[in-house]
Amino acid sequence: MSESHNNYVGGEWKESESGEVFDVHNPATGETVAQFPRSTANDAHEAVEAAASAQAAWANTPGPTRGAVLRATAKRMDDRKAELTQTLVREEGKTRTEAAAEVQRAIDIFYYYAERAMDYDGTRTLSSTADRNLYTIREPIGVAGLIVPWNYPIAIPSWKSAPALATGNTVVLKPAMEAPTTFATVIDCFDEAASEIGVPDGVLNFVVGSGEDVGSAIIGHEAVDAVSFTGSRSVGEMVYEQATDDHKRAQTEMGSKNPTVVTPSADLESAVDIVGGGAFGVTGQACTATERVIVHDSMHDEFVDELINYAENLVIGSGLDDPDMGPHVSQDELESTLDYVDVGINEDATLVYGGNRLTDGEYDAGHFVEPTIFTDVESDMRIMQEEVFGPFVGIMSYSDFDEAIELANDVAFGLSAGIVTNDHTKANRFIRDADYGIVKVNEKTTGLELHVPFGGMKASSSETYREQGEAGMDYFTIIKTVYENY
């Protein structure tokens, strides 16, 4: 069963001026999940103008009231949790367990920023002059343009939009065309909350369409003050250049090629579980997924055998059946992963497991692939330098810990890195020396807490601002310093 959806602009659900629509498909079965408008630049401009018209009124709305709107939205999301989970599975392909966790995360994000809206402000300090108050105020930056990807279609738009709204900004959000339905339901929850509490029309806007038409129009509109983007490196760099050329505040989180180092002191079974979960969970479709595995040569062969065994025992299927691993989101993403398998073979790496598309029976209509493991790889190979964005790892060995750190850092990216060890010294050396925005000890590289900063280094991020927690609110505000002489 599929549903038709529209854009949400100025407090109303509206069709696109184009009159054109497109279908969203279940990547496991090919069935049509939903239908959305193929919006135009004019649709995006209308949304930005609605956001700009509402911004002053929303900024002047007391923080506790803004928090009440977010809280009421979260409550409605909570009430519709099963529906949101089902929708996410059907349009993006995650397993039911993975989708439920992402939905709960989005609910928690809205609840978190609902409370932070009441206590987030500037700071007071002591003046060097008598009879003077000296303090700062944090004010919203204005209209926020948010461009979000398909791989976390409810969590990422939530962690961008909730702090923007909590701090008094208005929002225009463009979801990915592969998976817009889940956050459309969140918009519906917001609409109900806004009607109940009373919110200016245009505070939150939702426009579906391509990056070329809608995304560029949002970024380029003169009324947009801040842009936040998550997606590929190639697109992110264009977004950053376009936004900063117009003197807008810009935040980009892009791809990565995340390593996990396994030291001789590590428990082998735990190491395999950590790497396997980081590499093959969410079908490897995460910017924090493990793709480079660096194992001490004393345990390399045994580790490879055990990781192959781990991969062989994964159940792959439709997310609705809650297997261990679901499909790729689209035919294009599937073909990209398969292309990298060919690249690895042509680079003379050894394919020790997987690398094939799954067909026949339940797999016939979907975008399913086996988890893929390469050995005999060199750090400078394309499959070890370029993000695959699928269930794909290459395994290297090392003999000296300095070499392990060097291999971990030997990529252009720097989002998430892990080490599996029972050696306290090596753990702390890795924390100190790894050039990554997130460093994990004895945990998979995927998985995040919502109340601490998130972001990468090097080519993974614009590095200027972090997302999530209080850092997420800092991005959407500007500081005013007040000298009050009485």
C-alpha cells in the first residue's frame, strides 16, 4: 500500500507547481511505498520566504514555548513509533531492529532539545569596572537550510532541525528522494503540535525534490542564513563552496573511510563482533561504518577466518523480517558496491568472502548483496582509500603499533576510528594520535550518543562546527556581548 504526500510550506501541505510526482520504492521488494512531488526551485523559494516571514515571531517566542512545541512533537512521534519504524524499514531497507533504534533516537532528540530550549542562553561574567553588568546573549542566526541524506532518514533531519528550532531559527528541509516518507510523518507530528500550541506559519518547511533543483535553490536563496548538509564528499564540497561564497554559515558532514585497529591483547571473539557489527550493520550504509581493518600480524589469519565465519552466519533479507542485514537502498548503491568489488579484484587484492549480488527467490526484486571481505590489500589501493558505502572491508596487518596508527591515519577522511585492545597504553596513544573526530575504544565505529558533539576531521567535515548536543545549538546561534553600566 502506498500513500501520496505533498510538501509542507507555510503551515500547509501543498502540491508542487510542477505537477510532477515520483515513486518511493521498498528496496527489498520493489513495491511502491509512497508518492511525492518532484518540486522545483520556485517551490523551494516559496518555502524559504515562508520561513523568513515567520522567523522574527518564532525568535521572539519564549524558549519554554518553543520547547513545548518540540516536546509535543516528540510525544506524537512516540505515539506513532510503530508506524514510523514500519515506514523506515519499507522505504530505506533497514532491519526492523535497526529502524526501531533510529526512530527511538529521533524521538529522544526532540525530547532532549525540548528541555534544552528552556536553559540554553549566554553567560554572565564579572566586569573589570564597578557598577557594570557584563554578559552574553545567544540569538538565532535566522533561516536554516537543511539538506539531509537517505541513510538515516529520521535521525539526521531530527538532529539538524530540532536544535535549529529550539534556538529560534526557522527551517527549510530537503529530504533525500530515496527516503522522504519517514520524516514527512515527523512533519505531520509537528503540524499537529503547532496547531495545538500556536506556532507562526512557516516555522518548519519540507520540500521534496532533487539537489540540483531544490537543494541549490535553498542554499542560494539570499534569505537563508545557515546551511547544514550531510552527504557525499563531492556534493558537500560544492554545497560548502556555494554557501560560503554567499557569506552564509556552512556546516558539512561528508563521507569517511573508518579504520579499526585490533591489537594482540584484544579478545578475538569480541574483536570480530566489533568489526563485523561496524562493517556490516545497517548494510554498511553509514558514514561511520568500518571499512579499513588493521590487525596485528600475530592474529591476522585467525581473525580473517573468524570474520569470514561471522559473515557466513549473517541472515540477509527484507528488513520487515528483521534479519541481520537488509538490502542496499537502491540499484545505484548496489551497483556502486559491486563496482568496488571489481576494483579490488583488478587491484590484485584477494576476495576471501562475498562480493556477489544475491538473486533468486526472496532476493529477486531487491537490492541485496553479500558482505564482502578483502585481504592482501595495500593502504593506497582505491578500495582502501575511497568510501564504498556498503558491507565491505579490507584487512591489513601490522607488526608495530606506530605502523598501525600510521595506517589508521593514511586516508583523506577522518570521521570515526576504533581500537580493540586490553592495553591501556595503546588505547590512550590511539586516542591521542588518531586524526578522527570520533575515537572509540572497544566499540564499533558506528553508533552515537545524542548529547555529545558529532563531526569529523580532514575531508570528512568542514570542521568549523559540530552537530548534536549543545554544539548543535551553538551552530544555529550567534553571540551578542552586552555591557550594561548602571
